[in-house]
Amino acid sequence: MTVIGFHASHEQCPPSELLEAVQRAEQCGFDAAMCSDHFAPWSERQGHAGYSWSWLGAALATTRVPFGVVTAPGQRAHPAIVTQAIATLGEMFPGRFWAALGSGENVNEHITGDEWPDRDARNARLRESVDVIRRLLDGEEVDHAGSVRVHEARVWSRPEVPPRLVAVAIGPETAREAAEWADGLITAAQDAEALRSVIRAYRAAGGRGPIALQVHLSWAPDEDEALAIAHDQWRHGIVTPPELWDIAQPAEFDRRSERATPSDTARHVIVSSDPAVHLERLLALAELGFDELYVHHVGRAQEPFLTTFGREVLPILKASRRAS
């Protein structure tokens, strides 16, 4: 039975508006929510990047749905501090919080002034960070010397059951490697065969837990408006890995996508004014084998989208999953 969640994009809205949006998403029928953890937006046109951890405390306290966050321990955020944040939310809201751990992007991580490592070094740092986080969540005092350094760290306030630690993976190789440690997997929408290969790689390697998908879409009452919203806010979507991982500034994402056409953007975002089109695409993605879908309307104004989807899309999605 597929969970239908709402993705809260810190890059696009002030934290106060984003909090109202996720509260409204629950009222409209979304089962769950997740958010990004950014220090900078992808584009200067987006213009926001609230602190996810304090926002999550407010969001969890004012809703009843489960929440996740996609974060990158190791450079901008020390894994011991990330563990303390995870443990605090897990203790306050038992069973409602999970964290997806990835290797990060330079646009967020360069602020420490440390060198941005290559992909192999980032993946090794992530694996070390995961080990540190798990040990701390288990109540150990941790010393570690490697890509990250930890000295006599202990997290004192912990939940009885540690929150799930989920892997972030775009390709099958990363998914396969993550199966060793992850309690689940989250990936981003791409073509169907690429998504199948990620699912197969994770499960074949013994990957456990739910597999989630983040879906970018744009809806407006008018087709041209829906496309204009997507192109204004998400044209940087044409910049894909590995290039995406290494860019340091939102202005550079804007520069590299300045010649993108609206049709280029529409290859990376589901764009339609017809809720039935979005419903059909979401049903097709669920049928690939995802346990959770997190829907991200790429516009900055969330209320019209939430009202429309709550009325015309979510009831049918939920009826479909009951029937299956």
C-alpha cells in the first residue's frame, strides 16, 4: 500500500509559509511528509534555505504525520551533531521520524571552507558517518579517526527505538552499496527503466525497508502557467549528476541553465494543468514498486496545488491502493 507524501522544499519558501503548507498538506489527505536540508537554494530565483532541524521540530509538533529529512553528514554537519538532532526528534516523536543520509552537494557543503572531496571520498565519508551515527544512537561512547573525527562523543537523550536511517541513491551502484547499511532507500524520479534498475539493485543486494521516490511536478489551472512555474523555479533540473554535485553557487546553476527552454524543463518535471494527467503519472510510478511517493509541486505557492490534489488526485490514489 503506497504512502503518498508531501515534499516541503526549503529552497523555495520561507520556513513560516512552509510550515503552513505542510499543515495544510495533512488536512488535504497526504499521509506523510519529508523536507530538504539545504544551506543554499538551487537557484537565486528560489531565494530561501531555512534550517531544516528547527523547522522539523515545529512541523512534527503541529501535525500528526510521519516526517523524513534528506541530509548529508560529514562536512557542513558533523555526524555527532546530526545524531543528536535525529535522536532528539526521535525521542520527542516516537516512530514518526526518519533521516535519509547522502553524500551531499557542494552548493551546501562548501561553506565550511574545506575542500570538496571527489565522489569516492564523499562516499567513504558517508559510510564512516553512518557507522558513527548508528553507534551513537545505540548509546555507545564513540571515538573515530578517519574522514570524520569524533572524540569521546555520547548522545545522552535518545529514543527507545532509533529512527530509520535511509540511503539516498540515484543510480544502481549506490543503491547496491547502500543495501549493506540502510533501513530503506529514497531516489528521485527519472525514466522508468532507470528507476527499476535502482529498485532491483537495492533488493538484490539484500536491501531492506521501504523504497521511496521524490516526484517533481507543476500544476496550475492553466497549462501555460504550469509550464511557466516549472521553468521559473526548476529549470536547473537540466543540470544532472555528476555536474550537479560539484557546483558551489546558486548563480552557477542559473548560468548553466539560462539557455534551457520550457520544453527542456518539462523533461525533468511533470507539467500539466489537468489533475488526471498527474494522477496517471503517479499511479504509473507507484506500480514500479515504490512503497512511498513524495510529491513536490515546484511552485512557490502551495495552497492552490494542495487544494486541487486533495480534492481530485489523493482520493483516487488512495482508492487505488486499497483496491490493490
